[in-house]
Amino acid sequence: MSLFIGKYYTISEASKYVNADLSTLRRWEYEGRVKPLRTARNQRCYTQPCLTACILIKSDTQRKQNFYG
């Protein structure tokens, strides 16, 4: 059970919010970079702090791609 009180986002909503592909969000979870909550049906459930982390990961990834060319 989560102690977070606020809005929860589906992976589709999170994808649009972060402007990242669904597979990217799944990969970040697999790599341990983000940890979305899971519903009773095992569906991913993103919180606002999790979305903020995704945005930071995305910007860091883009910065590294620009640096390394």
C-alpha cells in the first residue's frame, strides 16, 4: 500500500506527460531507473514524483547524447 496521496497516472498518460515512448518507460523500470507502483492487476501506476524522475532521466539522457554526439 502506498502512502502517496495524489493523482495516479497510467503508463499511457505518463508517456504523454513525459513525452517518451511506452517502451522507454518500461525499459527505465527494467533498468531500475524508476519504480512505478503496481495496481492489484499488476498495471503500472505513476505518481507525480515518479513522473518528475522520468523527466530528469530524459533530460539527462538527451544531454549525454548531445555531449557524445
